[in-house]
Amino acid sequence: MMGHILDRPIWSALETAHASLAEGNARARRYPPSIVPFAAAADNSNESLGALEKLPTGDEVMAIVEAEPIIVPQGLTVLSNARLVQMMAERPSERVSDSRIELLTEADAAAMLDLATLTKPGPFTLRAQSLGSFWGVKIDGILVAMAGQRMRQTGFAELSGLCTHPDFQGRGLGTLLFRFVAGEIAARDETAYLHAYVTNAPAVALYEAMGFRIRSEMNFCVVKRQPA
């Protein structure tokens, strides 16, 4: 039976909207490590898992997200794993207009990475904007909150990178940017979705309050090549 396009979100993104970024072949693909460490096999066949095993070189790590239990090829070792929830907008969000929100550019990349490093919203690099647009709020010229888009599939876009500097939390900036990005995704006739750790109950409850529902629990692991 054919699964949902978001059951293997990395593979489906690299097969559709982000195909131009894909490294690999018809059996296994990954994003360029300088953008994001996500990788996926097309399926759980020996051929696909073998192709996945060959993708990383040296000390490169790969992150895998799938609804089914993740089968790790023998030549790779697991560094960490976790359970996630994948949440989807129940209905299109309205577009938000707020003069404090600005589109971030390459000139903001270092500040974005600094904010992400401080708040840890998930894998983030200087080239995160290669995946999609990011927006932020600056106070006195300093980036204090941001959110944007990461993986994209036909008809879907992942809301990601949502974070607020600890000194500016409690002002509603995260909620504002969440609603803004969800509205921008809906304006393209795409459905917004996101991932959160199962253990992060406050975040899950907040997203539910903003009109997202849990579609599926997901498996997440980070792997690298075994030492020779």
C-alpha cells in the first residue's frame, strides 16, 4: 500500500520540490551537508540501503526521519535517535501583516546561525536559506526571533527554524512568526507541517492551539560511517 508523501519526508522532498538540491541517485539521496544533514533511502530494499550507506564520506553525519522504524545499513553507526511527532495544519492559515517582520537575506546568515546555535530549533547551517525563505524580527538591529521553511514536497512545506532569543521570550514573537510563515505557506496553496520532539509537550500543545494536529509519530536518527 502506498504511504503518505510525508512518511518519508526527506526522500519525497528530494524527489519533488528540492530535487535540484539532491545528491545521490534513484536509490538514496541527501541534501548537500553544507545545507542540512538530511538523507534518505527510497525504500528498505537492500539496494536502497546499500546506496544510503555509500553517501557519507569521512566524518560526515546524516539525519534520517521516517514514519516506519529506521533500518540502518550495516556500514553506518547510530550516534543518536529520538521520537518525533509530525504535525499538520488542519486548515489554511490567514496571511499576517506586521511591520516588525522582515524577509531575511544572505547578509543575515551569520546572525541566523548564532540565534539557532543559542536556541537549538534543529539542524541549522549558514546555508539554511537555500531551502526556503526565512523571516525575522530585529530589535535595535539585532535579530531576536525567526522562522522559515525547510523541506518542501509537492503540496507541502515544513515550517521550521522557529526560535526566539531567551532575553526576548514572552513577547509573542514566536507565535507571530509561526502564524506569519504558516500564512505564507497557505498563500501558495500548500499545507504547512512541522516536526517536534515527542517529549516537548509544551511545544506540541502550543502548535495544537494554533491549529495543527498530529498526523504521525516519526523516528529520527543521526548516523555516520563506521570506522574502518
